[in-house]
Amino acid sequence: MLTVLESINLSTDYLEKKGIDSARTNAELLLASILKCKRLDLYMSFNRPLSDAEKIKYREYISRRGTFEPLQYIVGDVEFYGITLKVNKSVLIPRQETEILIEEIINAVNHEDEIKILDIGSGSGNIALALAKNLPNAEVIGIDVSEEAVELAKRNAELTDLSTQVKFSKLDIFDFDISEAKDKFDIIVSNPPYVSDEEYQTLQKEIIEYEPSLAVTDSADGFKFYEHITNISKTLLKDGGKLFYEIGKGQAEKVISILEQNGFSDIKVKKDYAEIERVVSGVRQ
């Protein structure tokens, strides 16, 4: 019988030969998902034999990872800011650096106030749901151009018991008539597609071959969404309302300029754990 340790060792060798980074970690996380345990629990069960069904499923998972399919799509979920979210190929996989965006917003508002938040490009719903969970008096609306992403976000809202506080809908902001907007928001947040068309060709195979390109690249210079969202935010935000962006490496100076040109003040920049400028925010005058 093939044991847990033997399975991990064989799978690690296979993934290393395929060129997968952190092959051992990947092998362990995939097996932990199948065995429905934490990764560290595997170390207490090295001599446990795998059943035939577990072996078949593990081979399938390892084979998929060997083609560079992201681990999160294979197991079907991801942890983000204390909540578990379902993910699939219709949405961008939530990243750790985006948690900094959540922290900046949480720290910028009075938790006792009833506020309205708009999340533009909501994807899996990770930003909207994390904010709602930590700001119980907030009403959050998430919009996305992808019908599949909206449906997944709605499912995540139900699974996290936040569906009464957070609403998701399909909307293309480039086709949206701003004059028809009925609501004003205290906070607008977006982690938009910010990879330029040229840079997109240099990204990891996991991103290019599996993650939705419309959630990654703006098919232009990387600033198309920042320019448009900042412009419409002047109308959608209340007086004194705040706009928050996640940005890519080297984009801070240009995004700051976009905010300044649109009359935003008190502009701030926050670095991530790698000391990369990651969040830019401003206040509507």
C-alpha cells in the first residue's frame, strides 16, 4: 500500500521535473485537501496508507498541477482575510497582498457608522465579503463584467452568511451611464486589471494559461481602469468619500497623478510586505 509519505515524495519528484515551484508544498497541500486535513496533520500520518479512491484522486490532482493549473483551482477554494472562498477559472485567485487593501479601508472608517461601499471588478467577491465581515454596519455592492464571476461571488456570499449585507450584479463600467446612478458611496474600492498588454506576455504560465485575462490585463498600458474609475468616482462618491486602489509594481506615481488631476486630495500610498507600493487612496473634495 502506498503511504502518505511515499505519495508525497513521489509527487514532489514529479512536480519538480515539471518545473513547478515549491513542489513539496504543492504536493502536501493537494494531499491535505483530499484527506480533508491540515497540511501539518500529514506529518502525524506519514505511515497511513492511501485508499484506492484517494490514490486515484491524488494522481489526478498532481497531473493537473503538473500542467501548471493553479493549486487553488484544483482544490476549489482559497483562504482570504479569515474567510474561505470558492474559486474557479472564471475569477482571479485572491492574493495575499490584496489583504493590505482590506486593512487600509478597515482602518480608514469608523466601524460604528453606517456606510455604503462599492467594489468595482468584484471577481470572487473577496474584497466585498472581507469588508462586510469586518464592517458589520456597511452595505456593500460588488459589480463585475463577468456573469460567471457574479454568480460565483453570490455563492460565496451565501457560504459566508453575508448575502443580506453584500449584493453582486453584472455591470460593465465602460458602458455605464453615470447619469443614471442613484446611489452615492462613502467608499469605492477596486483591484482592477492593471497589467499592460506588453507585460502580460511575461507573466507566469499559471496566470496566462488559466486565470481569466480580462481580470489581469487591461489590454492597453495598465492604467485604463484607473483613469475611468477615478473619473466616474467623482460623481459616485459622497463629499469626503474615499477611493482605494490596489496597484501594480511601479504604478504609484502615475495613479497618484490620475487622482490629483481629478481633484482628489489627502492621497496616501501603502507598501506591501515586500516593500512594493501596493495601495493608493484619495479623498473626494
